[in-house]
Amino acid sequence: MKMIKISDKEYFSSNELNNSTLKAFRVSPQKIGVQKTSKAFDIGKLWHAVILDQQEELEENYIFTEKLDGRSKEGKEQKKDALERNLILVDNNELKDIEYAKSKVLESLNDIDLMIDFIESEKEVAMFFDRDGVKCKDKVDAVNHDKKIIFDLKTISEIDKVNYNMKAFKYPLQADFYSYPLKDYRFIFVFIENVAPYCTKILELTDKSKHEAYLNNEFYIDLYKKWIENGKKRTIATLEMY
């Protein structure tokens, strides 16, 4: 297993199996490589960058400015400049809101004696590893090797939707995939609302949920391996699981 700090561009340019690809494969091999981008996706990336203190990423991808009327001459020029530089415009007031939300995250972590562990963790670290003969990769939000903890940050519109999102987006499977090369590490989900009042929820999976996620990933990684060995042709076993 290799851990390294690399850019998203470098990370996504390599061909190892990651959790997103395996998630797509569960639905259909034809889903692999289908990229979906949206304003919500961009906002989620921004929140991660601010809360995880990724200053380089913020400087490379965003322009922080006072809000201007998009219909005005200055507003149109501002948008044009951002588009030409392939940058995302962010209102300074929005940045202040995220900074406040970050304080709520740290406050919640402090309540359970995890704030220092989070602050001192390595952020946005890529891991390359072998699982059942398949070359894999993932990129964790934060990992503290001294305390053996992986933190995963999730933004959410309403905190009471946490349980729904855990199931709908198959987060337990992600937790197993990400923590596989660090089996004795705790995996902690940190949920934060992306709207006021910026409520938080911090949770870990039960042993039962961890085991079920492990078995599910083992099954589909084996199918993925056979699919690759079969020249990326569907097999009867794969079709039966659909």
C-alpha cells in the first residue's frame, strides 16, 4: 500500500479501481466513466476545501469576490473573466457561511474529544493498494495515523436525512473501500448541513454494518475482476445480480 499527496487531476488520471467506479459497476458496466457535474457538486468541493484547509485548491479553482449583479456590466465582466480562467465565482458572504459551518464541525468534534485528532490529520491523501488481486485507489478526506482514525466529511441539506443518505448513497460501502488498506483504523463520518443552522452529526458504523459492507464489496470486486479478465464482457453472474 502506498499513500501519497497528489492533485485530483493526477489521482483521476490513473486507472486503478476506485469506489466511484465500483459503485457504477454495481448498476451497469456501461455506467463506468459517466461523469455528472452540477452546481451542487462544485459547492460540495468548495465546502471540503474550506473545512479541510486546502488553500492551494481554493486558490487554483475559485475566485472570492463581493457579490455583483450578474446583469450589470461589472457582473458580466466578472463572469466572463472566471469562465476564461476556468474558475468558479464564490461570493465572500458564502465563504463566511462555510467558515462558520467549519467552526460548528470543530465544536462538535471537540465535544467528543476528536477535534485535535482531526486538525492534526493529513488531508486529502491518496492511497493505492491491492484488494483480491485488483489494483485499487481511494482518496480520504483526513487520516490521523497516530490515532488510527479516518475522517470522511459529508455535506447535507438537512441533518435529519443522514440515515436516508447513508443508504441511498451506499456510504457504508465507501467506508469499507476506503478503510480496507487501513483495517484497524476507525472510520468516522462527519455530516454538516450546507444551510443554516449548519447542524452536524458524527457517526461510526456498527460491526454488523461493516461486515455486510465488506461482503458486498468483496462480491462485486470479484465480479469486476472477472469482467476485466473476460475482456469487459458481461457474465451470467453479473447479469443475475442486476
